[in-house]
Amino acid sequence: MARLDLIFSDKELKALDQKQRAALTKQAIRLVRTSPDIRNIIKKDPKIRKKLKTKLRPMFSRLKKK
């Protein structure tokens, strides 16, 4: 959920080794999962909610059948 190439330039990412990029990715994922700011963006933007709902619909349908 956290694509570093959308946040940092290629030049910035190339300055990090693989282990450092992995640590940065892990931190970005944690931030996306726990950030109130991210939740507020999702809450306020119906387009984002619609896209998320579309992506989650198959899982919802599978769970609902059980």
C-alpha cells in the first residue's frame, strides 16, 4: 500500500541499499495503517472510498457467503 516510488524520486531511492529501502517501506506501511491523517483523507474523499470499496468487494462477498 505504500509505494515509495510515488513518494520519493528514483535518485533518492537509489541512494539507499536494499535493507534501508525495506525498512523505509515497512515504516511507510505502518504509517498508512495507523495514521489518523490517512483515515481523514479516506473519510473525506468519496472517490477514494469508492475505489477501496471496489477493491474490497470480492473479499466482502466471499466472507458474506460463510
